[in-house]
Amino acid sequence: MRIVFAGTPDLAVPSLRALSRAGHEIAAVVTRPDARSGRGKQLVSSPVARAAEEMGIAVLKPEHPRDPGFADQLARLSPRACAVVAYGGLLPQSLLDLVPDGWINLHFSLLPAWRGAAPVQRALMAGDTQTGVTTFRIVKKLDAGPLYRSVRVPIGPDETAGELLDRLSVIGADVLVETFADITAGLEPVEQDDDGVSIAAKVSVDDARIDWRQPAARIVNLVRGTNPAPGAWSVLSGRHFKVLRVAPAGDTGAGTALLPGELRATNKHLWVGCGDGAVELIQVRDFGKKSMSGADWARGARPTPGIRFEAADHE
């Protein structure tokens, strides 16, 4: 089948490669414009653009999908269908109508759960123990189009959003190939059920601030769901302090008499009080420093007894 592929980050690359290996004709790749990155703020093309160039596929980088010139380019390419994996731009109805078999999206949740920009992050933050991948035909309403395929995937107890997304991107690539086989065979998608809809809004930096008054389980879920971006954080002695991995203290007694946000360090552990005991800081990054274990940070910083992270509602 003649396909145009739309995607931007690393997690979209497995799908691009899988569709090509399956024998589909990739007429072009659509991706977000080059972005400035690194200390020198050099313009860098997206991972999907780089992969396409390696594969000898033409790359289109419209500033916005609504650009009239882009619609003309797409019409000239005459794809039978378009595959979409984390492209990062909203498609107008005029573009949806240009493609006979539609724009087919790979989404990283079991729709209708977690429609929106951050399904994996929100699932982890909510404490979900399973998720999945779903393919569907894009319609104007957000992630509400008819469904082709879905695969259920268990979430590991310590898995972060980044780790889970990497795993789902590989599973999803196979599901997307199977979906295009369904479309080629003339199979029609099934309308979504609106029961069980939940919304996965983009996770902001403010969303990722830790409220140490919360229970340990909720703090663990927040840290997992915001790793690697935007990263859970708190404020210590006026400095921005990233918390990358944590674990509940359990029955160790480490949190005995610790106030929410209060630190306690030993030679091998760094604990913080929370709403129902304590959590251990496994991996942290203090402002201006590299990532390190909580215990290593404490040995270098030597936090004074009784020192506390600032409250989340601190002005």
C-alpha cells in the first residue's frame, strides 16, 4: 500500500521501519520542523526525519499541518492511507478528507482510556497496572475514531514512563503493520464506546512538583510517570531538586517521626517523610549537578538534621 508516515520522536521510528519492512511503499515522511537543541542551540532534525533520510525517503516538515502548501504536497503524493505515530500536530478535516483510507493512528493506551497527549504518563501517575496500544482511524474529535486493533500490556511495578514508552513503541509497530494488513484486506474499524473515557492532558512542570504530604504510593507513581520528562521535582534550600526514582520505605521504620518533606540520610540510604511514612530517594539530580544515587548525594551534600523540602504550595 502507498503510505505517508507522520511522526517525530524516537518512539515513532520502530513503526516507520516496520511498515517499510512489511513491503509498504512509504511515499514520504511528515515530521515536525527542525528544533534547536544542545548547548549550542543548533537546529537538529527529528529522529523520524533522520531515520527517513537513512532509508532514502522524502521528508516534509510543514510549520503547521494547516499550511496550504502542505495540503498540495500531500495531494500530489496520492497516498492510499497515512500512518501517524506521535506526530505532534493537529490534523484539520481538510487533510483527513484527502486520504481514501484515512489517517491511522497508533495510540499508547487502551482506548477509550487515556485519550490525549500523555497517555502513558497519566496511566502511571494514576497507578494503573496495565495499559496497551490501540490503532484507530483519526476523526476530528480527539482520539475518538473507530478502532482497528488493541493489545493489552502489563505495566512493570518499577517501570518509568520512558521505559514503558520504549517497550510500547516496539509492540505498537507490529500492531500497526497488522492494522495495515487489515485495511488492505478491506476490514472496517469498529466505533469506540464512550464508556470509560479518560483524558490524558500533557504533563506540565507544575504537575510534576512533589507534594510530600501525599501518600508514598502516590509519590512513587508521580515520579515514575514524569520520568524522564518533565521530571518530578521539589525545592531544597531554594534550589530546584529533581527526583528521578523513589521506592516506598515499607516496614523498614525509616520514616518513623519524619515530617512530610523531611530528609534523613544514612551511609546507604536517603529517606524523605511523606503523608503515610517515608519514601527512599533512589536517584536524584541536584541543581547544576549530574544524576546520582540518593545516598551518594547525601554523602556529598551532608544535609543537616531536620532539613526539609519546601511545601508544594510555597509561594
